[in-house]
Amino acid sequence: MSDAPIAIFDSGVGGLTVAAAIAKRLPNERLVYLGDTARLPYGTKSADTVTRYAVQATRALMRFEPKMVVIACNTASAVALPVLTAAYAPLPVVGVVEPGARAAVDASRGGAIAVIATEGTVKGGAYVRAIHALKPTATVVQRACPLFVSLAEEGWTEGQVADLTAERYLTDLFAAEDAPDTLVLGCTHFPVLRGPITKAAGGTVRLVDSAATTAKEVDRILETSGTKRTASPAPPKFLATDAPERFARVGSRFFGAEIAPDQVELTDIAP
Ligand code: DGL
């Protein structure tokens, strides 16, 4: 069991930020990452559609006989985690919303927390529920920032366009005296826009994302179940449902390491 891989999926390349955090914390683990690039974005689609896609992605990953599934997509975690957990029990299924909420609660001094995410994540309110479950007195404001996804994919993570977009989305949220002291980057794509987001939110706001806390949760589950891999590190395997070359090129930025096009297998996961 300990030699089995950890299966990770996202709507595209954004979840590679989570995969990178897992690889960093658990370098001996084998990772299989699926990006559903053919059907990205998930963030603008209905909960039913995203759940259907998430079920198909997880089913496709079962051929690798994983020891755990990580939903590295905030939108899919927000809507599909209960369905996947029930469908694959006792296989652990980990989402990124609860770890992100935990990071926010730990970081916030006064309990005023802002969450920025896709439309789908904001609409479902999963972050608000997860934060309140951990700290009932917290005040949580949410805002959908869909353009950040395109900016990140395009590689426009700094400069005028990124700064103006961040200002437009965020300035009013942080202008008030009782403004949030913590900002959750509740979307896989947002960590690469930390610079402009920090400028727009103001220097004192603490930015948190789910990547490191999700990796910590994965570590905890493996430790508890005694299924950590100790054999020497194996290279990650990547699957994409469309355009492997683009996955490798854009994905390298999110993964923080070069992904070669021939490392990415084109796969069809629709039924
Ligand atoms: N992976 C999505 C998320 O974290 C962002 C991209 C998309 O909309 O599919 O919510």
C-alpha cells in the first residue's frame, strides 16, 4: 500500500501548486496528477456539472490504484468532496477547502477573513461554512475574482494589468477600518498572483492558501495509516484531457519546475 501513488486532480494546471507542495513535503511519494484541461474552467460551471466531472476524473485515476485522492481544485472540493468521500470510502479523499479554512483561522488575529475564489466556490459558500465550523465568531466576506484565472494562465502575474485587476477586485474590500486581516486565496490559480494581490489588499493583510496545509493534511493521513512511501523518489506522472504541450508549458510555472511535453499523457476521461 505504501508504494501506491497519491492521485491528484484539478480542472487544469492550477492544482500543480498543491502537487508541488505535496512533492516538497513528501518527496518520496509517487504522484499522479490529472488536469481536466479539456473542460476547464470548472469555476463558472454549475455544481452538478463540476460534481459529474470530478467523479469522472476520480474514476479515471483509479487505474493507478492510489492510496489517496487529493482534489486540488477549490471549486471541485467545494461541491464534490462529500460525493467522492462516500463513493470511495475507505480510500481517503482530501479537498483543499478545509485546509485553506484552517490556515485562515490560524493566521487571523481578529477573526475577520476575506475569501477570494471562483464564482462556483463563492456561490456554494463552502469556505464560509468551513471557517465557521472552526471559528463560529469569525466574520467572512467573499468575492469572486474570475479574471485572475485568465491572468495566471496567460502568465501576466505582475505589471500594470495584474495590478489594476487586483485593485478593481480588492481595494474596497480592504478600505474600511474593520477590514479583514486575512485573505484566503481560495483558487488554485491565485498563489502565482500574490504580488499584485498583496499590493491591492495592503501590506498588513495576511495571505493564506491551501497548498501547504493540504500537504500537511496528506502527511498526517499517511502517517496515521502507516502508508508513507520510503523507497527512493519517483518522477511524477502527469495526465491531461487536452493539449499536453500547453499543459507542460503553462503547468511548469505553477509546478515551479520544468514539465516536459513528453511527460504528459493525453487521456480521455469522459464516459
Ligand atoms: N481550479 C479552479 C479552482 O481552484 C480554478 C480554475 C477553474 O475555474 O477551473 O477553483
